[in-house]
Amino acid sequence: MEPETTRVSSKYQVVIPKSVRERVGVNKGDELIVTVQGSDIVLKVKPNNFTDHMLGLHREVWEDVDATDYVDGERTSWEREPER
């Protein structure tokens, strides 16, 4: 996709170009999350439900890990000698 341009209005508003809105599915009334990365302004569509949105994120990290063994190992690492 070729870069698009837009202009900042006197009220500091911008219009998201139609081709961009269609590509990412932005509709009237949608909320956007605005962040700054370096000198860039980044707009992201705010998900309706963050839990559903994050479901499965980085699942590949846990692909070859047995959950029970992992938790047991963590619990063991928390054990301490009793204080005297």
C-alpha cells in the first residue's frame, strides 16, 4: 500500500483516508488508541474487549512447555529456608 497523506485542520483534526479506513476496518464511532513512538503518532483501533483481543498472544513461546512442570518449577524456586 502506498503512503497516504492528510492535513491537520485548524482544530487539530485529521481525516483518515478512505483506503486506510477500509483496510483496517475503522467505522464511524470507533475509538482509536493514540500513542507516540519516537517522533511518530500511531493510531490503533481500540478493541471492544481487550481480553479477547489478547487471547493467544505469543502462544508460540509456550508451544513446547508442559504447564504443570513449569508451575512446579516456579513454586520450587519460591521455597526458602525457614528463618531461625
